[in-house]
Amino acid sequence: MAGHGTDEHPHGADRLCEAGDRVYSRAVRRGRVPRRDAEAVPCLLELALLHPDPDDMAWLVPTSPQEVMTRLLRGVYDEVSASQGRVGSAVAAFERYTALGEESQYAGSGTGEGIGPGLGFGEGTALRVLDGLARIQTAMDEATQACTTEVLTVQPGGIRREYELSEGLHRALELRGRGVRMRGLYNHVARHGQGLLNYLELVGGSAEARTLDEVVERLILFDRTVAFIPANAERTVALEIRHPALVNYLGTVFDRLWRLAAPLTAPLPDTGIEGISHRERSIAALLAEGHQDAVVAERLGISVRTCRAHIARLSETLGAASRTQLGVRIAQAGLDGPSAVAAPGGAALSLPAPTVPPGAAAPTPASESPTAR
């Protein structure tokens, strides 16, 4: 009978109100109570704790405590049985849903429709969405603690500020203590900040950095088992990736960029054109692709103001009086293609030259042309 009562007394026989407890206790002690005493506690009659005296209807006699206990235990048993039945039903239902989810992950196998295990759910083990900087940092700290061999990072943007580097210094020193190798890719502009050089000196030989004109969006890869990439432009949402195929792909991208990159302390290759720096050549190539100043600046990790200053110097060096004329001069000077990259030893690696169309004049050898790439 537990859990039943009137609106004024919403309780069961196992948890009587104070007034009900007093009247029922008195009835048990005396054997009966006047009916008027129970008028304020109708719950006692509704719960069958009191019932009319067959010899005198003006009095109420109590139901024996033993009988009340028996009814209570029977009610509790029924409630427990019902709860166990609901638990069993819930488990069976979720097992069925889980099986349906596993089937959907592999559905379309061989037809290109399947998405693979773990990728069909936003919070699966293979792909997790981390919303908020606190959650991102927690996941990164956990991955750092579990890391045993290497950390690969891509850090786009400009000069690395010392306060940004100092925030992660304690983690880098901890990784170094465990013998973890750390490699980082940056934009060439990062060379102009002393902070990165100081950071590498503090970490020692466990860390190595290389630079490129352009790098991909931010990437942090631990032990080639878990990767983190931004999921929005503000970098307040991130993806934690553990799917082996995706992690392997990101690791391959890093390795290929690493081979193309120049060691931080190695000189950048000369452009071969007097008065044009390596950065201005990179800007020229992006302008030739039709990008606006803001896009060029973002891809090279510099400010728009700095980018426009380089464009002005480039125009002056090439003798261009307008943007249209600058585009022509860039093409004539051979600055509209990718620049050479530095090998680990410092030597320049030239990308393959374009194929000469039939009937076209062969390009002038690099040693004979002042505008050679």
C-alpha cells in the first residue's frame, strides 16, 4: 500500500503524516478511538489502518500492525517486480537499438554507402565533437598523458607569441621526460619571432620545427592514434579523431609536408631575382592565382598591412604601375608558379618544370635567365 494516500495527505502507510501517526498509535494502544478523532486524518480510513467498530459505529478500531506490514511488503514486492520488468525491457530495447546501429554502420558494404564503424554517430569512439575550450583542453591533456612516442603539430598563423608558447611548455617538458619526439610545422613568418627559437632551445633536441610558405589548418597528432583538428573558424569546437584510416591519412599529410618544409634554422632559397624576397615571391604566386590581399595574408600568416607593403615593393621592383600590370610582370618574371623549397640540408629543391607545348619555344636555362625560378 506504499505510495497511496489522499490529496491532503499524499503518503502511504509506511510514512504517515504526524497527525495520522498520533491517531493510529493511540488506537493501537487503546484498542479503539472515537470516529471524531480521525476526521482530521481521513488517510487512516483510506489506507485501511482504521475501520469502524462493528459493535459501535461511533468508534474506529485499528488494523493490526502485523497485517499492515504484510500489506506493505506485498506492495513493495510488487513495485520491485514491476521495476525489474521495466529494467529488463529497457536493456532489451537498447540492445536492439545498438544492433540496428551496428548494422547501419556496415550497411551498403561494397556499394559505397557504408560509413564504417564509429563514424555514424557524433559521439562515437572514432569521432568526437568537443564543444568548448575547456572540453578541448581536457581531451588534449588526456592524450598528452597517454602519449609515448611522438607528437606532430601544424601551427598556421604568424609569429608565435611567447605567452602562447609558455602555456604549453610544461607539457612539452613532460613529454621530453618520457622520451617523446615532437615535430612542428609553421609558416615561414614564424622564423621572425624569437619566441619559437627560445621554446625549442628550452625543450632541447626532443623538438624540431620546419617552415613552409603555407601550411594546412591546425593539427595535433599523438602517437598516430588520435588527432585533433578545429571544427569551426573560431577554434572553439574541435574534432577528436581516432578512426585508424583518418588518423593515418592525417599522418601521411604531415609527413609529406615535413619533407617539403625547410628547417627553422636553415636559410630559405633565393628567388633568383634581385630585390625580390622569398616572401614576395610567395605573395606573387598567390596574386597570380587571383586571391585578394586578405586571403594572401591569411595563407602566409602575415597581416594585411604587411602583405600590402610587400605588394608595393614587388610592384616597384617589377616596374608595375597598376595591379593589372603587376599580374603581367609577375607572369613575365616567372613568379606565378610555386617557389622552390629548402631541403633539410639547406639546398634548394626545384619542383618539376611545366611541360612545353608542341611548337612552343623551350624555356631559357636557369643559368642564363635572370628571372629563373
